[in-house]
Amino acid sequence: KPPRTTKKKRGTSCFGRCIKFVVLLVLIAVSGLMYLRTNCCARQRHFARILTQRNVTEWSDFSREVVCPAIEKGYEDAKMAPGAHLTVVDVGTGAGASLICHAQQMHRIKKLVIIEPNVEFTSELKRVVEHFAFPEDMVEIVSEGGEDASKAVESGSADLVTTVHLLCSVDADVLSQVTSSISRMLRSGGIYVGVDHTKTRLDATPLEIPGPVPIFPFSNPVVMRLFQTMVEPVWETIANGCKFVDMPGVYKGHFGKESGFDSTSPTLREFRFPVMQYIPLVWDHIVGTSRKE
């Protein structure tokens, strides 16, 4: 009997230590999230560290199949005459994932203004610009401007403005300011092209999730929408303000006729793309295009 009692105590002790270790890990994780949530500079550094680990100078499926075709069409729609060179503004460039697309259109560019308020990305952007061999006098990197990005660009001077995964990170109270800035930068007839992930629609078709990710329950759009709502506070902290937003509503409300664009704007295309293969939370995407009146 005594030996059995000893084994039981040992088992109980081991289980208790495991529980304490798990609780300690949870406390550390929560403390880290709270620190990032309350410290803007730390959050920006953390986000920049995550994005700069990817090699944005190489083609990704998302760039090849989604972003670059949308941006290329923007160049086509924005040209005033055959062979005309354009003034292009890319807002919220981050680590420079969209620059591979602009590099493909370099022969059409007169001036490329890169606006990225997060100074943690500046050195990486300079490296990417140098990698693609943009002429030094063609590119200007602006690490200021913030919500009122048009301060960095003369009003009515841009032929094309592009954003990739920007609007999902803009707080609702300054969204109108940001979209108005984009509108002010564009000349009459200028083109805006935006690519964003969007909140899963409740009437969406079930997700087809490849690989080891469990099909159920996250393939169900209702469950996915609920899960997006539940994890958004954590996701927003880790991804420096990125949220799950109804993007069709944002584009229709801020890039239509009432906002200074023509009567056909915005043109929207909704689709699914595994930009992060095993994170279906951000598979639902939208490409929006508007022409300044």
C-alpha cells in the first residue's frame, strides 16, 4: 500500500506542475499581448519584424495571381495617352510586397511615391527599391503623412494610387480622412486600386481548406464569421491594427460618386485566395477600382 500511495502522489504532483506551467505560459502570452496593445512603438516594431522575414523580392502566388494583375490594369486605365509616363503613389507599402508589381511597370513610371508611416519599414523599403533597380530620381519614400497621406503628395498630381492590405488597418474614426486623402491626391480621371481581405460573408460558399487544416467547422461561413469576431482583438494586436471589416461596404461608401469618383465607381471583385495557406481567416478578398471624376 505505501508504494501505491507514493506513485499516486507523484502522478498528482506531475499533473500539478503541468497545470502551473500552462498557466505560466498563458500569463506570459497575455502580458505580451497587453504590452503590444498599449505600446504603439513596440507593436510597430513587432509587426515590421514579422513582415520583413518574408522575401518580398520573389514572386508569391498572391502577387502573381491577384495583386499584380490588378495594379497592371490600374496602369492601363490611368494612362492619358499611349506611352505616357505616370505619377504613382503606393500608400501603406509595409515591407514592399507590392513593389514587385510596380517594378514590372517601371517603363510607365515618371514618379513613384511610397508612403509608409511606420518608420520600422524604411530600411527594408530602401533595400527592396535598390533590389529592383529603380532609378534613384524615380522613387521617393515618405515615412510620414499618417492618416492624412495627401500632405506628402500635391493634390491632384497622382495618376494612380494603389493600396494593398491597407484599409483593414485603418481605424473607423479616421477612415474618411484616409480615403479623402486618396481622392485629393488623384487628378481628374486618375485611378485608385485597392486590394484588401474582407470579413467572410454569411452567404458565402463553404471554404475548401487544403492540407492538414481541419475542414469542419471552419469551412462553414457562419462559424468562420463568428471565429473572426472572437479572435479579432488578438489579431488586431499582433497585426498592428488589422481588423476583419466588411470591405464591400467600405469601398461603396468611400470610393463612389459621393466621394468624388465617377458614376461607375467602385468596380468590385470578391474572391477567395489562400494568401496564408493555413490561416483561412484572411482568405476572403476584394479588389476595388475607382476613377476620379
